[in-house]
Amino acid sequence: MTTTEYTSPESGATATGDAIVPDTKDWTWVLERPCADCGLDAGVVAREDVAGMIRANAQGWAGVLAGDPEALRRRPRPEIWSDLEYACHVRDVFRLFGVRLNLMLAQEDPLFPNWDQDETAVAERYGEQLPSVVAVELAEAAEVLAASFEGVAGERWARTGNRTDGARFTVESFARYLIHDTVHHLYDVTGERV
């Protein structure tokens, strides 16, 4: 399996058995125009609202993960992730964005280490994890990240960081990109637009 840069949300990511076909789309366009699928216009999200939106998103996932564990593991189609797999991914997105945010705040213009989310899903056996544990871990990761964004002020919103695929973010655009990703994944499993 080749390593691909994180460019989620993978509403188009597919899987066959354990072999996930990566979504290689560049999703940074969500910073420039509203998402026709989930309905979020990330480009106009106020940076001060991101922490609250992260917490609200985590609450939405808590509701999803309170469902029947077997139903949560079931893929709607073989090529679409199960609700549990999406939840594990969002938990890991919260964790990863926390690491990347800390890099941006601590270093000058860092290059983010690459992350292959599809490889992680297979290696960590997302579809076999316990929904109750994932719910707790997702909530914890969301709270840590929300608190980190609450600690950003003034010129720190303009600090920069770079992905290995050439995408460049400020802390502010990074926050907006993140919130679209997690909102979009909740839409993937619930069908509820913002």
C-alpha cells in the first residue's frame, strides 16, 4: 500500500475487505466555497467558534456511538466505512490535528509528518474497536483540541504549517479545515446537514 497524504474527508474513500482504496482528492477547496454535501461553509466559520464546534461534533459522535455495536460495525456497502470506522477516524483526526497545531505554535513554519489514514484504519483495526471506548477517546481528544484552540490568540492565528503534499495553512485556516472534516464525517454517517 502506498502512503498518501491526509486529504480527507473520505466520503469517497472506499474499502474492499481490509484493503482501503485511498481518497486522493485535495479537500482544501472547502476553505474557498461551501461543501455541497454537508452544507458547511468553512471559509466563514469564526475562528473563535471552532472550539465550541469541536465539542458539539464530539457530542454528535457520542450519540452515534451509543447505538448497537454490531450495527455500528456494519458497512452500508463494502466500499463505504462503517459508522465505527468513521468515528475512529475522527478520534484520530482530533489527535493528529492537536499534534499539528502544537507544531505550528511551537515551531516556525513546520512540515507536518505524513499520515496515511487508510493504513492507520487497517493497522488499528478500526472496525473491531469497542464503540464505548472509542466514544470516550473521541471525547477526550476533542476536548484537548478544543482547549488548545481556545488558547490561541492574536498573531498566533497567523502562524503557518505545511503538509507534505504542498498544502499550506495558517492556524486559522487549519482550524476551519479541521471543522469541515469532522462535520462532514458526521454527515457521512447521519445524513444530517448543517
